[in-house]
Amino acid sequence: MATSTFNCLECIGYCCAIYERVKVTQKDIRRLAKHFQISAAEARERFTKVWSPREQVLRRTPDPIFGESCIFQDPAKRLCSIYEARPETCRQWPSHGGGGCVYYDVLKFEEHQQGGRDFLPIVTFIQLPATPSNAEKNHGK
Ligand code: SF4
Ligand code: SF4
């Protein structure tokens, strides 16, 4: 599917809201610590949580559109409040898109269909009952 060039400044920040799992490494935690001028231990405690024994992810916070979002997404501006200090996962996003972003395409498509932003398309995930084929899959950003 062809994708258009995306513009995060025109988006509602799907990628920061819909993924429960935004992985952070030790390097990411040190970058956050430097940004907030706190220790790495404090940054880890305040901004991240355990996802699995081997993985730490960003904490989440209530969000007026999606119900929940990344702790660093500005709920009004819909942008990252720590852009220069964001984790590597976010720096690479949307590397899958071939120059585009599928969520931006959905937003623009519905803007056109609905004649504006009175209605927004909300994208989310639900977990299906475990089967052999989906048990190992996840929805990491
Ligand atoms: S969903 Fe796409 S267009 Fe929207 S903020 Fe994220 S990367 Fe940008
Ligand atoms: S750190 Fe910033 S870019 Fe990454 S998910 Fe959170 S708000 Fe989005």
C-alpha cells in the first residue's frame, strides 16, 4: 500500500498512545536521567516499569483521546514532551513505513471522509485468546 509523507505536527500521536510497550534500554534511561538531571536509578523508577524479566518499558498516563498514553506525550499538543531525550525505539519509528506512517494515512483518510476533525478514527489493540499461532506475538512499538 502506498503511503503519503507524514507530518507528526498534524497528527494526534497514535504511535505514542496505542502501544503499551515502548522498550527502553539502559542507554535510554541514562539519556532520560541526563535530560531531567536526575540519577539513572531515579529515571528508571519514575519513568519506566517492568514489562518482563528482561525488558523495561515507558510508564503510561491517562489520555483524553485514547484513555492511556506514554507518560511523555503532551495531552494537548499531542507531541512528545521530551523529544530530544526520547528512547531509541521512538527514534526509529516508523522505520517500517517506507517514508510514510500508516496511522497518519488513516487520520488523513478519515479527515477527508468526514469533512474535518469532528470525528477521529481511534486505533487500538485487543488481545485475542491465546492460540499456538499468536501466543508468541506481541504489539511492541
Ligand atoms: S502516528 Fe505517525 S504521524 Fe502520528 S505522531 Fe506517530 S509517527 Fe507521527
Ligand atoms: S517518549 Fe515521546 S516519542 Fe516516545 S512514545 Fe513517549 S511521547 Fe512518544
